[in-house]
Amino acid sequence: MENSNNSGFVRMRAGAVLKTVDYYLVVPILLLTIIGLYVLQRVLSKGYVAYPGNYYRQIAATVAGFFVALVISLLDMHMLKAVGRVTYVISLLLLILVPIDGYSLAGYWGADSWLKLPVIGNFQPSELAKIGLILIASEVFEMMAQKKVSMVKGFGIIAAVYAPPLLLILTQPDFGTAMVILFTFVCMLFAWGVKYRYFLLAFSSAVVILVPAMWTFYLEPYQKERILSLVFKGSDPKAEYNLLQSQYAIASGGLSGNKTGIYVTVPVKESDFIFAAVSEHLGFIGTTAVIILAFFFICRCLYVASKVSSKAASYCITGLAGYFAFHYIENLGMSVGLLPITGIPLPFISLGGTAMLINFMAFGVILNISMSRGRVGG
């Protein structure tokens, strides 16, 4: 009799959880992941030395990511604060290890951003830092909004939290990741209530002061070449090679994919330029599906952010939506020649175990907040 009651309780509990799942968030991510795994298999099987091991690792990272997202989505929403703090501390410690661990991929990728971890393999701590910073910053913004701390103290805390990982990331140097972190911060700042004119003033100041300084003292020659080749088309064929190959690959896809079996060679096709591979193998239909699914997912995130009662939760989802939006916009933009080329992957599609795990972690946080609305009747 007792076992029957227990099984009945478990079924009721499972049913209650399933009713709170936001399928408007889940379905787009599942479809993007399926598209990614399909395209990666087609790309990696065409002469990649590490195949099929690299593909199996991607599948393992995807399964692990699903599990991480599931666990996070079922946590009490108040536990997200602890998750954020633990994530931030771990990422900061790992970032400190990056320049002193003796392992570097700078000769291949142009930046020393990875650690060689047992079992896991290559791991990029800066990806983990993105999520930890968003979770902590959203909590501080809520305290300022509720007048629990003054603006001076609040922004002092935020500066103290952001400065160490941001400086470590910039010294790698990983300008793309630093831009993602700054963009997510600006998104939360906007949701917190900063007026448009202050954004315009800050942007103007950055253009006048920071851009020349970064161009002179920070950017590497290859980064300058990428920017110049974007502004002055045809000025440097060598710097434009990746972009031109990407555009050729996208054009070869036609309506439903390249049927000839002869594919365009695109450097880093499995990661940075995966969108070109999507077009090659799925054509205009596939690329349109990716854009629509990503757009719908981000819009749903912003809708949830506007409906939650907790300010911290609203700021958090806004930051995470900005995180995904930056990745999608930058990756798609650079693939077609609208934005400078960076090492920003396409979420849930590009090859990379670290990125896949972190993307699902971020997704789990968003899903947790959305499900919490259902659990409290919001």
C-alpha cells in the first residue's frame, strides 16, 4: 500500500514538473542541436583526421549538457545565486591557471585560452566566466533597484567582480569573449533602467577614446587585417580568404543543399564557419530554419524576462538572451561578410565541448526561471 502511494506521488510530481516546462524554449534548442549534430557529422566525415572521435566527443558534450540543463532547471530558483557564485569562483581560478599551466594553443588559435583537463580535455574557462558574471551582476542590479545598496556601492561591487576575469581574458588575448561579456553587461544595464542618452554618451566616448587606443596598443596585426579587409573590400586577398570561401560555400547550398558532393574548402568550417556548412548541406531552407529558431528562442527569453516577478531573474534572462544574441549575430554576420571575423561559435551547432556545455548551462538557468513562473502561478 505504501509503495503504491509513493509511486502515485512520483507520478504526480513528474506530471506537475512537465506542466511547467516551457516548450517554447525547449523545442527551438532541441531542433538547433539536432541540426548541429547532423551538419557536423557531414563536415567531420569529409577527411578530418580526428573523426569519428571528435564527433563522439561532441555527442558526449551534448548529452552532458542536457543533463546539466535538466539539473539546473529543477533547482529552487533561489539556488541560482549559489550556482552563480560557485561558477564565478571556479572560472576565476581556472582563468588564473591558463597562462601558467604550460599548455597553449596560441600558435593555432591566436590566443592562450584553454586548459588541458583530465577526462574533459581542452576546456575554455572564459566560457564559464560569462555565465557566472551574469548571475552575480543580476543579483547586484536587483539590490540597487530595491535600494538595498547605493548606486556607488553597487557599481563598485560590479567593477570588482568584472575586473579580474575581464583582465585575464584580455591578456590571453581573447577580444571576442571580452566583447560578449561587455555586451551582456550593457543588456542588463539597459534592463535595469539606464536612459538612452547615457548609452549614446558612453558609446560616443568609446568610439572617440577606446577604439583608437585599442587599435594602437591592443589589437594584433591579424585582427587589424580582418577589420581593414571588412571595411576595404579587396584590399587584402589573404586576409579575406576565409570570408570569401565562406561566401562561396553559402552560395553553393542553393535551396536545399549542395547535391554535387563537391564542397568548398572553408578554414575552421566545423566551428567558426559552421553556418557555411549548414548552407552547403541544408541550403537556404536550413539556414532560414537556424535563423528563425534562434530568433524565436531569443524573443521567448525576452518575453519571459518581462513576465517574471523577480528583478534579479529578469536581469539574468536579459543578460543570457544578450549572450546568445551576440553569438548568433556575430557568427552569422562574419560568415556573410557583414561583421569582422572572430572566434565566436554558433550556439548549439558549432563543434566544441566547452561551448556546448556552457550553452546548455545558460539554457538551464533560463528554463529554471521560466518554469518557476509556472510553479508559483506566474
